[in-house]
Amino acid sequence: MAETRTKIRLFEQDVDVVEVSITERKETPSQYELEDGSTIRFSAVATVVYRVEGQWDADGSPIYLVKTGQSVTVVNAPEKVRRPDSKLEGSG
């Protein structure tokens, strides 16, 4: 995809950015054990990545802005918190 140049509003200023296409996604979700006995996995999912034009960090690397969504997966949940009429997969 060709670079898409645009402006976004950041800290009360219009900033020149280039939308950078995501070509590969390698996700490592964080897993959480909850007090109610459930286990969930959570990960942030990048939806759009912008490179800020003419700006670099202290090491000279480009600065990126990332718009994200989130993904939550229930790995398991005990019966006490499941919907009363739900059936576990593979059971009867």
C-alpha cells in the first residue's frame, strides 16, 4: 500500500503523519487469573499505526502513534459465574 500522508490533532497541534501499513501481527496476550476463578487473556490490537513526520526520539528512532482496540478471551470460567443455561463445550 502506498504511504498515506495526513494530519492528526495531537496536544492542540496539527501534526504531519504517515500511515504505515501493518504487514504482520505477532500477538503475545497477557493471561490473568481472576479472584472469581476465571482465567482471561488480554491483548491490545493495533488498528492503525502512524509515523510522525520530522520527529525522532533521543536515539534517533522515528516516533510512532498507535491506535488500538482490545481483545479479551475467556480461557475458562467456573460454573458459579457462567450463565445458568450454558453448556460447556463437549458436554452432552
